[in-house]
Amino acid sequence: MSVIVLAEHSQGAFKKKSFEAIQYAAAIAQSMGTTATAIVLGDAPEANMQTLGQYGAQKVINIADARLNDLHARAYAKAVIAAAQKEGAKVIVASHDVTGKSVAPRVAARLKAGMVAGAVSHPDLSKGFVVKKNVFSGKAFAYANITSDVKVVTLLPNTFPVKKGEGSATVEKLDVSFEDKDFSVVVKETNKVTGAIPLSEAELVVSGGRGLKGPENWGILEDLAGSLGATLACSRPVADSHWRPHHEHVGQTGGTIRPNLYIAVGISGAIQHLAGVNGSKTIVVINKDPEAPFFKAADYGIVGDAQEIVPKLTAAIKKFKENHN
């Protein structure tokens, strides 16, 4: 009766959010007096799967159908359900990302399970199975008690630090019979971003908005991000105007991130944007409008022209690094 967790990977390399979800599942399993089992879909090296034991998984179930190398929500849900039934799992965990949002509700519906999406705490088992989550675009918290026999939880990424331990998980193969309709969406090509830390895993993020006035001014943010080793992001109007690619869009309708440092340049801070970034540990806002709503959510604020402030900030960071190397 293990706790199972969907462990995502990219071409066999597991993601930080997967390690976090595994540790979260392992903590639940320990509280329940059971073990954590990771589910790996598609092709992945066995040696890589065994390393999931370093994050709390005692066992890995691999459903090695090559068609699962691309996200197919219906097929993923069928695979997770098959693994859950094999293990007799009462708790199913996934990351609250594109995959988790697509798969977890299907799994919950099929298993008639209660579900909490975007959990930010470990379940309180002293009062049932109570899970804390953000509500009202992150302005408040709700505590949901899942009373169903099977429980599904998606974990908001970057909620807990990942701690690598020791150990090795055993790997088992599981065959699942799929139908053609499980792969009704055809993936023609996948374009992956290279050379940058994915936004969902970035500890440092530099983000820009319409206040930069055009894509030709993005160089100052690229220099700042480069000096910090940060990942670039943007507001929705910037992505909609095609100044920046859509995978950089953060906010209620984009990505949800929780970095240690979020620097917002030329972003007013509408509630839709704050919903995606207000879990950041430290928020720095640079805006020439002193009445910009973002200043109310900021830990540090600078009122002024980004074209003047950002290059000076970049130069100061570079000088600091030179003096401390």
C-alpha cells in the first residue's frame, strides 16, 4: 500500500521538481508507515531510475512504452492508474505543472478520488488528511481535508528544498495495454530550450514587462541575468506581443515559479502576474511609476528608469564578483 509519485524526466534525465515530489511522497509514506514508489513513463536509463532512491523512493515502476516519451494525458493517466492499482496505492502525488495539471484530474476522476491541486504543505494526518494550498491568486490559504479512500495531491514546485541522500531504488517493469485513442493527439515535433535553467527550476529569475518599451531593449535584462546566472522571464503582454517566447511567460495564465530571487523590471504587478510569482522568497521591483501595484508585494523597490538602473546594477554585480573571486 505504497504512496506513488509521478517522476518526470526529459530524455532520461530527471528534473528537480521530480526529486521534490518524490521527497514529498516519501514524507507522506513515512507518516503513514509505508513506502514511496516512483512511476517513470517512457524510456529512461535504469541507472538513472535507481538514483531516485537517493530522494526517498524505495521502488521505481517503469512503463517503458516509447510513445510515452511525449505527454499524452489520457495515456499517462491510464499508466498511473495501472501502477496505483498494482501497488494498492491510497495516495498519488505529482508536480503541479503542465503534466500534473493534465494527468492528475483524470486520475482522480477515474479512481473517484479527492484531490488537492497545488499543495504547499505536507498533509496533517492528525486531523484526517488536511493539505494546505494557495487560493485567491495566492492572497490566502485554504486547508482541504481529503476524505476519500484514494487521495491525489499535486505539489507546487519549489515549495521544499531538495535534499539528496543515499540509497538505490529497485526497478520493475510494468506492461500496460493502450488503445489508439489514448494517443489521439499527435506530437509532430518538440522544441526544447537549451543552455538555460528551466523557469520551473530556476533559483534566480530576471523578468521584464511592457515598461521596457520593446524587444530591442531586452539586452539590458540579458546582461543582468547573465551576471547573476539567472533565467529570463516576462509578463503576459510581452509574450502576447511576441517580444519574448511564450515559455518565458509567468503569471496566472503562464508559469508559476517560486525562486529565491525574482527581479521584476518594468512590470506593473497586476494580480494575474502576482499569482504566478508571489511565492518567490525575495522580490525586487524596478519601475519608474511609484504607484505601480508591484511595490506593495516587493521586498525591495527601486523607482526609476530601467535603462539607467539596470546597467548600473549589472555593473555593480560584476564588480562585486570580481572582488570576491
